[in-house]
Amino acid sequence: MSRGLFVYLIFDLVFTGVVRLVVNVPFRHLLQMFVMVFACGVVAAVLTYWSNRAYRRPALRVFRLTVTAFVYAAMFMFVLLLTAANVGLVAKTSVLTYLLSTILPGSILAAISVYVSGRIKLKHLYPGGFQ
């Protein structure tokens, strides 16, 4: 789990650097964005570890990975939207509107795609059935 978090930390640093280059953002907002994006990575790592704990029950593992994908996608998109609002790219009054109209369907779509691909993989790995 620590190697994955280190890679995510590198991704977070690169992402924060690109945002700094593209948009003139105060350091305080950059630090806030960095911490929030890294917190998303920590939550995703913990949930992925929780999902992989069900390695003897593949159907449960696929369901847990689906929950992980939903939570991570929702958190990450919310953090991006909140950061855009703090920077001034999006009006702060429209954050709730974007939250309901974009983040929830996007997270549901991510979760469905993880679930369907996991079930297809299980069908090929266990042709006689699985638990």
C-alpha cells in the first residue's frame, strides 16, 4: 500500500505543478488542493486494500471494488470542482448544481463499468460458476 501511495504522491505533485503552470493560483489554494487530492488517494488505497481482503470470495471482491470506484470517483471529482471554485474558475454558487448534475452520474458510471468488467472477468475465470 505504501508504494501505491508514493506513486499517487508523485501524481499529485505533478498535477499540482501543472495547475500552477496553467492557472495563476495562490500557494494557499495549491496546498489545499494538494492535501485534498492526496486524501482522496489515501481513501482509495484503504478501500482497495479492503476490497482485496476478499480474495477468496471473488464476487464479494468485485462488489467491494465497485464501491471503491464509486467513492473514489465521487471524492476526486468533488475535490476538482471545489478546487476550481476556490481558484475562481467556477462560481461558488454553482458547485451544488454541478455536484448533483455531474459528479453523481459520473461516479455511478464509473462504478457500473468496474462492476461489469469484473463480472465479465469472473465469468471467464470461473466458467462453472463462482461465489
